[in-house]
Amino acid sequence: MSPPSAKAMVEVSGVTQRFGTTTALSDVSLTIASGEFVTLIGPSGCGKSTLLRLVADLLTPTEGTVHVAGKTARAAREAQDYGIAFQQAGLLEWRTVLRNVELPLELHGVGARERRARAEELLEVVGLADVADKRPSQLSGGMQQRVAIARALAAKPALLLMDEPFGALDEMTRERLQDELLSIRAREGTTVLLVTHSVSEAAYLSDRVVVMSPRPGRIAAVVDVDLPLRATGTPTDVRESPEFFAATTVVREALRAPARVASP
Amino acid sequence: MTRAARQVGAVVAALVVLAVLWETYKALGPANGASLDTTRLLPRTDDRAMPHLWTVLTTLGSPEVSGVAGSRTVGAAVLFGALNSLRLALLGLLLGAVVGGVLALLMQRLRLLEAGLLPWVVLSQTVPIIALAPLVAGWGGVLRVGSWAWSPEASVVVISAFLSFSPIAVGLLRGLHAPGATEQELFASCAASWRQELVHLRLPAAVPFLLPALRLAAAGAVVGAIVAEISTGTRGGIGRLIIEYAQQATSSPARVYAAVLGAAVLGLVAAGLVALLDAAVLRRGRLA
Ligand SMILES: Nc1ncnc2c1ncn2[C@@H]1O[C@H](COP(=O)(O)OP(=O)(O)O)[C@@H](O)[C@H]1O
Ligand SMILES: [Mg+2]
């Protein structure tokens, strides 16, 4: 077993995950470099959420090892090296929006003034400063998801984990949040691992798309995405660029014929 | 109209309906009731069996022992008894809440304990208090801690707690289990301790389950206190007063109804106290 390399943010090696008789993941290895944006895509039940939970140390692998930020996944979780957002926002109804964002800091014993300042800053970033004192149920689904993302970023994590965070949103809101996510990521310098089932979302956001296949879950292909217009163009320019179409085509084909693509 | 005003209105309306039914039956029902062989189907309506409501109300002002100067009124006796029973019922509710709360926390913490204990917590409520009361009084009577000896009132409190711990334990446990997978994983991702998860997630999530449980428990505590007073013969409360006045039914038939009225008001006061708590919690939740 090789020691975790210094530059890798996530290092999954030889991981197999079994639930009773189901094998959710079989011998999966994946390395994510610091600063990279990686998406996991694949049909339902191929083990995307399982892989994300293993990285988050919400599951312990049956076989293999997971390292995050140069530590074991467990040590990384305890050090709050990652923040996580799920498909459901999971906001606490008895807390205001602001205090929901403060939660991870509060759990780690950060002083009231400091965590308040950080939460206010993050609500500013996701454009929700004016609803800081509202209850979560008073917000739309898209706004709730933005609060969940702000909360995931509260402890300034080096890694942001997201499990279909925009899955329940309409297309317009989804695209707006994707752009927000890219600008937040640029601003905070966060490494991102995101689960999605949308080909265009994967191609639009990622530096690399990891395509998975089911029964048992394994990595079928890894697609590098290079969209030069990201640096210079508007979101619409990127979404209408030939490079974007090319990337979605490659990902779609890898999804259709996972068996023919050799595992890297 | 606010929720509180609606509830008070409903209680008043129920009392009025009850009063009207009482007087209507008294006016129209057969004086000697109706029986089939020896089985009585309809109660008698004469003044001894069913005094007029105003007789019941005026008897509250009459002296308890007639002809003795300075004797307290029936109303004062009823009020005093009801307050005493309320005190015991609230102590019982407090004890029941503590016991039920600790049980719920233990069951939430240890799955195995939940499987083993929960059925007994639910089953405990099928034990008739009439059977339980002499046992508690008998066992308790043996207890003596320093200068404190078991009193009959302690039996009443324990029996009252016995009827209130179960709704609290079951309701709180359901509430503690209420948070979904997303919320639990969120706390795990923040490496939250069990205590942090309890304070910041499970207990706040349990509040909406706890309030109805408290309402049930308060009703149980009041019924428990009154029945326990009757079956252990504890003096000073409304339960004992009902028995005493029932024995005077031939000379002053209205008295027992005055005592029953006191017991009913006692129940309403207990329900009102829980409603106040309910409102306070809701208001705090909205401001926090
Ligand atoms: N906690 C669990 N217990 C049992 N089986 C599970 C559990 N979590 C996931 N699985 C199974 O593992 C497989 C992969 O699940 P998942 O990672 O959720 O897939 P995806 O997120 O790609 O849709 C599925 O067959 C699922 O039923
Ligand atoms: Mg999933």
C-alpha cells in the first residue's frame, strides 16, 4: 500500500464495499488532486453515494483504504477537512437560516462572534444575506439548497462533497446554482467531489468526470474535460461551446457502453 | 380568533351542553328511572339522585358541618382538596417526566434496550391502578430514609407518576428517532458527539412529539392522583372528599356532585397548565 501522496486531496485505493450480499463497490481506486473538480456519474444504484459516503467516513470500507487531505478518512472527518451537502437540504427548522449555517462551527466550538461573522459572509456569497433571520421553511427549494451549500462551506473545508445537490431543482435554478458553485469554488479554492446523474451538469462543472457502472459498482471510464471558455467567456458561451458538446458526447457514450471502455 | 380562545370556547361550550343535558333529563326523565328486572337502565331523577345544578352550586357556600360556628364551607373544602390533589398530581407528573425522559434517552442510546424495554413501558399502562395502589402503599410503607419516612402522599405521587411516565417515554422516544438520515449524516460529518447530537438535533426535533405526550401524561397524572387517593385512603385530596361526601348522600346529595365538579375543574386546570407551556414553547421557537 503506497502512502498517501501530499498533493492528493482524496485517495481511494482498492475499495470494495459490501452490504450483506450486495456488492455496492468492487475494487474502486480514485485519486483527486487538490483543487480539482470531479463528478461521479452513473445509473442509479451504481454506488455513487456509497463512494461519496466512504470519502466522508460515513461508511467504513469492507476492503481497501480511503485517505483525505493526507489523513485517514476518519481523521479528516474529525478535523472537519470536508463539508458535505446532500440532495435534501437537511436544514434544521428550529434554527434561523443564519444559525443553520453556523451549525458546523458551533459543533466545533467556534466562538459565537466568529461563527456569526463567517455565516454572514457565506450568506452574502450565496446571495441570501437578506433572509438570514428567516426559517428554512419560508425559503424556496433552491434557496434552501444554497443555505445547505453555505453550511457545508462554513468550516472553510479543503474539500466539498455533494450528493446530487441540485437533483430536486428545476432547470433554471439548477443552472444558476451551478454557476454560483463554480464562482464559490474559484473564490474559496475548494476541491469538489460531486455526485450527479445529469450528463450536462457533469460536463459543465468538472475537470474530470468519473463514469461508473453498476453490479458491482466500478469505475467504467474517466473523462477529462477542458473548457477553455470557462476562463474568458460567460456561462452561456461555455454552455454553447463546441468543447462543451464534445465533452457531453464523450460522457454520454461512456455511460451507454461502459463495458467497452477499459478501466483506467 | 386565536387558537387559545377557540380552545377555551370549546371547553365552555362543552360545559354548557353538559349542564343543559343534565337539567333536560332531570325535567323530562321518569322520577324513578327505568329498570328491567333488577338492572337499572335509566337513573332516577329525583332531587336526591340528581340535584339541580344550582343546588350543587349553592351547596358550595354552605358550611361543611352545620351548626358549628366557624366551620369551613363545602366550597372551601373542595378547593382545598382539589389544590392538594393538583400538587400531588404535578409532583407525580414531574417524577413521571423524569423517569420517562431517562428511559427514552436510554432506549435511544441503546437499541437493544429499546427492543427489551419498550413493550413493557407500553404494557405497564394496562395494570389497573386499583390493583397497584395497595402494593405501592405496602412496599413504600417499609421505606425509611434517615428522618424521612414514606407517607401516604408519597404513594399517591408514585402512582400518579406511574400513569404519566409511559406517554412521556413513548412520545419522547419517537421524537428522538424523528431526525432523518440526512440530518444524522450531517451531524456525523461534523464529528458531533452523542451529547451534541442530542442537544442540537434530537431534543429540538422531539419537542413537537413531547407536547402531546405531556398532555396525555398530565391527564394520567390527575386521574392517577385521584384514584390513588381513593384506593389508598389518603386524606386531604379531592379523591378522599368524593368518598366522604358520597357517604353523606342521603343528608346532602349535592355535596358529592360539588366534589366531582372540583375534580373536573382540577383536570381542566392541569390541561390549561400544559396548554400554557405549549404556547410558551411555540412562542420561544418562533423567536429563537
Ligand atoms: N446502507 C445500505 N444498506 C444496504 N444496501 C445499501 C446501502 N447503501 C447502499 N446500498 C446498496 O448499494 C448499491 C449502491 O447504492 P448507492 O451508492 O446509493 O447508489 P447510487 O447513489 O449510485 O444510486 C445499491 O444497490 C443500494 O441498494
Ligand atoms: Mg445516490
